[in-house]
Amino acid sequence: MRTEARIFQLVAVFCFLLAAVYGIWTDHSREGIEPVGVAALILSGGLCGIIGTFFAFVSRRIDARPEDRPEAEIAEGAGELGFFSPGSYWPLGVGLAVTVAGAGLAFAQLWLAIVGVVFILGTASGLLFEYYVGQNSPRPPRPF
């Protein structure tokens, strides 16, 4: 996690420096400092700083991973990383639901955004509980 913490903290510092440079650069124009760009860069730097600080905090609590040790061998990172469903259609449904909700927000159509959020909740629940119901359930079906 130390590597990720350093990356996010460097991006945060870069955003803060860029906000200062951008503010100085736009101050020389006729209109003065452009506040939206400066605010966006400062907020981006702050958010990256929050994430970097969280990763730095977590990296102190866990053992060093092979990515964090310079003397580590590539083979130390080999192995199973987790379970990823090979034949699931739920991610496609989640993506379509997010598209519907985003279109509702983009076109200021509250009803479409609400329908999209309902679809997001349904498809995210289906993705979450995919291996706990139906034929993929860890429990055998009960006889009638």
C-alpha cells in the first residue's frame, strides 16, 4: 500500500502546485483569476491527499506486500488474487443501469434518474448475491 500512498500523495502535491501556477497564470489576463479551475485543482489535490493519507495509514497496519519491498522477487506476487465470475451478465446490467441514471441526470429528467437508481440497486444486488441464490447457492435445495 505504500506505493499507492506515494502515488496519490505525489498527485496531490502536483495538483496543489498546478493550482498555484494556474492562478498566477490566469491572474495576468483581463478578467483576473479564473476561480473555477483553481477550485477544481485544489479540490482534486485535497481528494488525492485524503486517499493517499488513507493508504499510508493502512500500510502501517498490514504486512509489506511484494510490491512494497524493493528486494522482492516477481514470483512472490504470483498466486490466486481472488475469485472473478467468468460468466456473469450482472456487470453489464450494472453498467446499463448507471448509463440510464447518468442520462437522467445529464438531461435533468428526475424520473429517468430515479428509474436508473432503482435499476442500479437491483442489478448491484443481483451481482452481490449471485452465488448465494439459485443453482449457485452453497446450500443444497430443500425438498418439498
